[in-house]
Amino acid sequence: MTKKLIAPSILSADFARLGVEVEQVLASGADIVHFDVMDNHYVPNLSVGPLVCSALRAYGIEAPIDVHLMVKPVDRIIPDFAAAGATYISFHPEASDHVDRTLQLIKDEGCRPGLVFNPATPLDHLHHVMDKVNMILLMSVNPGFSGQQFISGTLDKLTQARQLIDDSGLDIRLEIDGGVNLENIRSIAEAGADTFVAGSAIFSAGDRSDPNRYDSIIRAMRTEIDHAA
């Protein structure tokens, strides 16, 4: 049975204390560090680059780093994130002229490739590259900003993606990103997700001066996931 993973998005963290915050959230039971990389071109915002990834590795973060590239064009930045210590690198098919080639580039750089699908992007690309992906990420908000409301129609899309993965027999994680919180994470798990990105729902919880402030929210999320039908 695939382990269910919680992936806090550092986009909602306190960047003045980023190393400490990531260390604390992992100590509280999170599994993956999620990077939302925005270029103010493919999406209307600008966020972090490879230097932040390498800084966390230098700080001592050993957990997998899951890099979601919201950039276009995408190929140029992939080697930089691979060298900075990324584990997974996922991109949007709209951001690549040659999806198959970009997936192979990620693999050649020693990382696990993934494809990201916006709320209105069909899953059609998967029919041609399922054997080359280790991660399928479904956006449950439109990319570009944290704190948005979950788009409920993504649940049906999750079910479709889960069926494609199960039918393929391949080892592919199914990730959800956008508006994930304690109230909807169980239904998201029931729809087939096994990797859950949450930003403000985790990093905005509790008192920032409390080193254990993430314990209760991550434990509560884990309980909801475990009780999914």
C-alpha cells in the first residue's frame, strides 16, 4: 500500500526563519518539502529559485524536496534545481514544447519527473508518457497564489487520474495542490490522492514562537487521511 505523504508548501512559510520552520514541520511529521516556483511569466507571481533549495540542503534538510515549476520555458531551470538538491521536479505540459524530452531531461539530471495539470487542463498527455512520470500533480486552484479555495471539481479528476495509475501498474504518486485543509483532506484521499500539498493550512497554524506548533495540525490531517474510505 502506497504511503500517504504530507508535503507542506514553503510558499506560506516565514522566509526570515525558513530553515527553522522547515526543520520544525518535518519534526512534526511532515514527509516532503514542497517548492512552488513561479516566474512572473507563466503565472502572475514571483517566488523562489534554486538558491533557496540549495540553502535548505546546506542547512541540513535531508527530506525529499518536491519542486513544482510554474515557469515557461521550463528546460533551462531544471539542471539548476537538480544540482541544488531537488528530489522531484514537476512541470506543466503547456510550459514545454517537447513534454517527452523535458521528462527525460529531469530523469537524466537524477531527479524524479512529474507532470502538473491545471484545473482546466485535461489528462490527455498522460496517455503518451505514463511510463516516464513518477508524479502526477493535480492543481485544485489556478496556479500563482497561495490561500485560494479548493475547486471541488478536482475530486472527479483525481478519481480519473487514480484509475489511470492503477490501470498502468506503474509506481506513480498522485499529488494534490491548492486549498487543501483539515476540512477536505479526507475527501481528497478518498478520491485517490496519496500526496497532499498544504501551505497556509499548516504554516499559519498555531503560535510561531512554539517549536511544536505544527504537531496538532499534521496529526489531525494524518488522522483524516487514515480514516478515508
